[in-house]
Amino acid sequence: MLTRRSRAREVALQLLFQADLNPAGMPRAAVERFARDRLNDDKELAGFALALFDGTIRTRAEIDPKLAAVAENWRLARMTPVDRNVLRLGSYELLFDPARPPVEVVLNEAIELARRFGGKDSPGFVNGILDKIAKSPRPAKVDTPAVPPPATVAPPEPAPTAPTLPSPAPVAVDPEPAPSPPTLVPVAADPKPTVPDWWYQKKHIVAYHNVEKMGHPIEPGGTFAQVTNKPVNHMVEGIVWLIQGEGENPRRYSLTCVYEVDEAGKVDDPDFENYIEGLNGHDFTPHLPLNDLPWFDDLFRVMNKFSVCPQTLKDERLIRALTRLAIRRGELRFEAT
């Protein structure tokens, strides 16, 4: 079971992950809302998570060279986004955090984050590098936020250009300019929600999460990302509907989230070759049951019993059915950016 501060560190990591892949920056209001929502409006924990996030962003220009110096045969750009940002967060706490948390606590928390969100080799990889960071001299000047957390946290400086991922394959994009990316946000119920035209012009993709095969269910509030052995470049700017299946006799299916794919490429994972991920999406909490819906059997058949997902969904009737479900029961709304 996660401790309260472990959960706050998890939220800080999720924010760092998003900032790493979104070099243009994220609206401060969205960052603070994310922390509050994920931590159930606990002001103390949200302040702690934001202080870690802001401090890591402020000192990242100093942290990255230190990591590069101790990570033998590994450039930061070749690390997975999860490993890279777990290392940044741990390095901030070890070197710059004015609270000076115990080294053992920082290492244990970082290893657990790597275990939960990284690959099979991530915990050992993170432990080895942070152990070296912990033994390096702590800078004389620690990080000093403009205002004391958790009441108000100073906005971070603009993030530097995000590092490139290891040898990503060329990303296929549509020849025509894509519409402005949407913002998918839960808002108060609207009796006549409007679905913009571009939504149905996008490529829609069904991804599948097998709980028994993957060893865990999908938890709300995680990163919008999947790994797969199937080609992924064509999915960029597409809409992914992530369906989860679990149990037997009958097997239960549910819609867990929907998001727009921002990035696709290769991943350093012994079991999977490729990944897709997005910053802009919406969790359905609780997940939306599918088995009893009148159109689900058609979706199940069209998607080959989810045996070859992720797979493009071309049936507009089913896309509209998923969209209606997401709006009416999942509070999905569209807000232009």
C-alpha cells in the first residue's frame, strides 16, 4: 500500500513525465488542478507534490549533467521517459531539496516508482545511478522556491527542449494540417453536448489491456500510454479507446480512458518494441462497463475479440456509440484550446 507521501511523489513523477514530453510547457492552472485531483484535494500533499515538481524543473539544468556523468554508457536521451524522470526526481531530493530527506527514503521511493511505472530492469538501473548521486557532494546552495510550499508554489521556469527518445522511427503524419489538439475535460453535465466535426475525422484506435496477461488492472490517474509489438507510427494524432478485459465466465470488459496520441516510437523493453502515449485525454472513473451494451457484440466481433489490438476502428457507427457512452456516462466534454 502506498503511503501518503509516496502517492504525492507518484503525482510529481507524472507531472515531470508530461513536462518532459511537452517542452512548450503546461498551463499552471492545469498542473495544480492535476495535483489536486489526483490527491483528492489534500492541500498538504498537493503542495508537497508541486514543490517536488517545481524544484526538479528549476534545477533540471544542473541535475541532467550530473546524471550524464554517472550513467556510464547511457545518454539521458536514450533512457526511457519514466527512468529519466524518476532519476531527476530522486536527484533533486538528494542534492537540492531544502528538506534534506534521508538518503534511504529517497532511494527506496525512487526504486518503487521505477518498479511501478518502468520496465523490468528499471529498479536496478535507477538504484545504481542514484546511489552514485547520493555519494557525490551536495551543492552548497540548495533549491529555494520563491514562496514556501505548500501554500503557493512559484511557477517553474520554461522547460528546456525535451530530449529525443532512442532511435525513434519516423512518425507518419497526415498530409493536410491537423486541427488544433483538443482538451478533454470532465465538466458538469450538459443535456446536449456538442461533438466537434474534427472528432469523427480523426483516426480512432481500440487498444486492449488484458489484466491477467499484464499482471495488473489499469488504475485511474496513470499516464496515457501503452506498449505493444505492433507498428505504431500511423497512430500519431489518432484517438485511442483503451478497453480492459478481466475474469472468466463471463469475461468482463470496460472502457478505461480515451486519449489523443502525441508521440510514438521505440521503447527499451524486453517484452515490447513500441510505445504510444498522449498528454491529452480523459479517465473514466469508475470504468464504464461494456458487456451489456447493445452494440458491444458488434465491437467485439469487428475488433477480432481484441486479439490483434491496437487496431484501427473504421465503423463510424461504433465510433459514435463509444463517443455517446463517454459523454453520457463518463462526463467527457470538448473544450477548444
